[in-house]
Amino acid sequence: MKRMMIALAAVLVLGGCGIKQAIQRNDDQYMAPGALDGPLSSYYDTYTFKFMDRYRVTHDAPVADGCKYHGVTEVSKNGSYGGSNYNVRDIFEQNGETWQRSTEGRPPFSIDTYFRSIKAMQPLYEVVNGMQKRTGKEEEVEVGLRAICFKDWYRTGHSFVFRIHKWDIDTWRSKWSAYNPRGRWSMHHINGNDWWLLTNDEDALLPAPPGGTGGWFQSWLLPIGDTGYSMSIQLGANQKSLMYPKTHEQMKATLLHMVESVKIEALP
């Protein structure tokens, strides 16, 4: 709390309209696990990249900890939303892996763990006399299929997740329907894109997971042209989220903004 008060005091030394912007940025900074609840401001970063040498992809994400692309360059301030415009190095596929191009003369950077399913063996442990010890056995765990952009708010139970996976829409829908059989599918045409939406009713949201955030609420799916890759944008919520109705509505508006921001343009 002391750190938060110091930060708020620091922003007040800014003059003019910068005070309001600084306070909004401070709100965003402290909407993190364990922080006091506050409003989600309208700040967004915009990311643009060439994808598979066939498309140019653009999307927004809330200004927070940043998305986990490799080779991100700020090109300008985003005058519309208060964040920044970022160019991301080209994303391409080679030898069954997903990469980003590096600077001239340097090898590409693998970002395969964000785009594909990758399994690894992990040792199993047991507690002996109050201490963890290896059992000598191993189990297979998923270390791929990570989220490119992720942000959660512990106080309100919300989470935003942005993913790009080497899955077609049928694969996504099959998996999500199995994980979330109570969700309902619908299609929506938004800014030239045909999205699938999996929705769970607010009055049927599940209790908050112990010590966690999120839960099935609104999940959007979009294929990236004919590349075999698709993107998903999800807003997670639970019963605790409904205790903060103003923030909940702001979160839904932010989700819709992210969906509306997506552009997939075929390259000449």
C-alpha cells in the first residue's frame, strides 16, 4: 500500500492533462494479483507483423506487461489509445517449427512453444518425512501451446488470453467443446473477419478457482487466412468477477475492442 501511495504521489507532479493519463496508467499497473481493484483504462498497444510471408497481421492488446513476441520494435506512440505501435519481426515456418526472423547475419529465433504442442518428461516427486524427493518416475507434460499475451486481475478474477496456435478451427472447437460443454457456439462477422464465439452465461459462471483467476466466459476464434494457424482471444471470468459489475463491463468492452482491432491482410 505504501508503494502504491508513493507511485500515486509521483504521478501528481505531472502537469496539465498528463495527470489524468498518468493516473490511468497507474491504475493499469496495480490491477495485478494482490493489488487493490481499480478500473481498466482504455490504453492499448498495437502489434503488427508479417505472418508466413503471406499475410500482415495487426492486433491490439491492453498496455500491461507486454506480449511475448521476440524482436519487438516501438515505431510510434499510439495517439488513439495512449499505448505504442510495435513492429514485430516476421513470423515464419521452417522444418516443422515456427520462428521469428532476427537481425541480418543472426540466426532466427524459435518461438515454437507458443504455436505448437510440445511435450517434455518431468520427474515425479513424493513427500518423505516432510521433504520432497524424486520417485524415480517421470510423467509427460505439455510445455508448448503457451499464450502470446496474458494478463490477469486477482481481485476481480478476470483474465485476458491471446494465443496463436498451429490448429485449424475444427481442432479448436473440438477441444474447447470438450473442456467447456456448457458453452454455446455462434458466428459473428466483424470488420471483415468471420469469428467463432464460445459463450457461457454470466448466471452460470463457475466459482473462482482456489488462488486463481479466470474461467470459461467469452472465447473468440479466427483462422489466419489459409495458413493452418488460428488465433484466439479470451476473457476469463468467474462468480467473483460479477461482484465488480463496473469492472466486468469494462473488461467485456476491452475484449470487444481487441476482437475489432484484428486485421489480416493478404500480402501482394
